[in-house]
Amino acid sequence: MGRKYGRAMDRATAEAAVRFGFAHSTRTVDLSFFGGEPLLEKDLLLHTADYALAWQRDQAPGKPLRLFVTTNGLGLDEAFLQEARRRGLIVSLSLDGHGRGHDLTRTLPEGGGSFAALEPKFPAILAVFPWIEVLVTVTPRNLPFLGEGVEKLYACGFRNFIVGPNYEEAWEEPALQRLEEEYRRLASFYEARFRDGHYIYLSLFDTKIAAHTRTRGEICSCCDKNDGEIAVAPSGNIYPCLRFVKEDADHALVLGTLATGLDRKKRAKLMLEAGREWPECLECAFRGRCFHYCTAVNFKVTGRFNQPPAVLCRQEQAAIRCADEVAARLHAAGNPLFHERFYRK
């Protein structure tokens, strides 16, 4: 939902999407609101959440339901935060750093960065959602501020960080080298929090360590390759992933509509293509711990569902090296927080 593509979803389509989700889910129903900026449609978002909760109660009482929304934060206020908490809506916040690092990639329609408008909201956000996930998108523009940005956001009270590069931007060799430098700075900060006995979650390292200590640590739970996600556009068209939702001019990736149903043969063909391991990945030492399986990233950059872009390989290798170095030191030191997180049964 939202207006990223100049069009808002109507209530009938939103309600039909909820019913479709319940009808086709064999496990937990995860209903995620996306845009654009989904809080541009607060009333529709809350109505749809209520509709889903009522449908679960009356039509599918045995099926778990989770509600998610990711927002740039500009529309967050005390009223919405309380409404979200009352419904069990899990809110994630897009913050591409602190101050200038954020402002380089998150600008206001009238110009200028948005961080000054967001920072005063932090205490209210953390009061309602103290463990809120912060989504940090890294580009060559804001890269020099990455380590500093996470450290300052941690000082503000945030503890859970999902960090990932924008692979669709042009990453030249100097930027890739700087990326590893920033990852090493983050690794030092991450390790220090464990040694101090203070909680931090940093996806760059947590997912890589978990993929080593637990066999299912790096399996994607939502992407279409694992038969877990569909996305519904405002038109009612069905896509394999929210990253593929467009203005509906290109129907190559449309897997059906809410009115006609899911084209299972087309979906199976896509999943078959995505599941073919790229030849260069077969012998890679990092296989099984790498994000190379994201069909959306692969397709958008390389035009193939199963071919990872070169920048993804470099970024993943840097993250895994840093994670392994930190993990080796914390394991050797017998760090209790480290062992509790990664080795508990």
C-alpha cells in the first residue's frame, strides 16, 4: 500500500488480499504493508489489519497471524504507535544512518534531508517499540557514514539493525574497498557490545554466524524461492515478491490476479529457474551462508533469477569474513552472551 506508484489500493482489494492470504497459507499468515510509504494510507492500513484480525477470529481461529509494516517514520505519531501496539502490528523503521548519512538517501519532497524531522520522534517510538528493527540501506553515497551511523543510532536506544546494500546502484572498486572497512568498524562495535554484556543484533553478522552454528540459520523464510511470499499490487495483480510490484505495465512477472487466482504453473516455472544454482556458486567456500538466492536482487541487476550480481558476492564475502573473525574471538573467550545466542538448543 502507499503511493510509490501513484496509486492507492482500495478497501475491496485489500480485503480480498487478506482472504487470499488466509486461503493459500499453509502456515502462519504474515501480512505485510508496503509502499511507497504505507503510512500515507493509515486509515486503510488499520482497516485492513482489523479486517485480517476479524477474519482470523471468525474464519481461521487456528491459523496464526502476524502483521508487519515498514515505514520511513515521518508519519509516525503517538496515536498511530498506540493503534499499532493495540493490534500487535510489528513496526520496522527505515533509517539509513544518523544525520548526514541518512539525509544523503532519504530526502523530503521539498528538498533537504529528513533526519531532523525524525530524531525528535525516537523517544516516543522506543517507548512503544523498544526492540524495533532499524533497516539501514547502504549506497556508495552514504557508505562513509555507515559505521558511525549505526553507533549513533545505538546510542539513541536502537538495538536491532538490518543492514543491506542497494545492489542496484553502481558500486565501483573504491566503494567496495570502503565497504569492507565500514564492515570491520561495525564488527568491532558489535564485538565490544558482547564483551560489555550489552544486547545488539546486527544482521550482517548475526545471520552469518547463525548459518555456521545452525544449519537453518541462513534459509530465507519469505522469498518466493522457498514458496513463502506473494505480493499484491493496488490493481489486484499478484507478484512473486514485493520488489517486483510495478505500475502493471509489464506483466512478465504477474502470477495472476485476486479475481482469477494464482497461476501455479507460472509460479512453479519461476521457482524452478530460481532454484538452479548458478555454476560459479557451486564451488564457492561461502555457499550456504550467502544471500545469493534472492531472486528479486538477482533479476533486477543481472536479468536472471539465479545469477547473483558481482557486488553481492563481494559484500557477502566481506560480511562473512568479519563475522567469522568476531565469532572466533568471542567463542574462544567463552563469551556467555555469544554462546547463549548462537549455541543454545
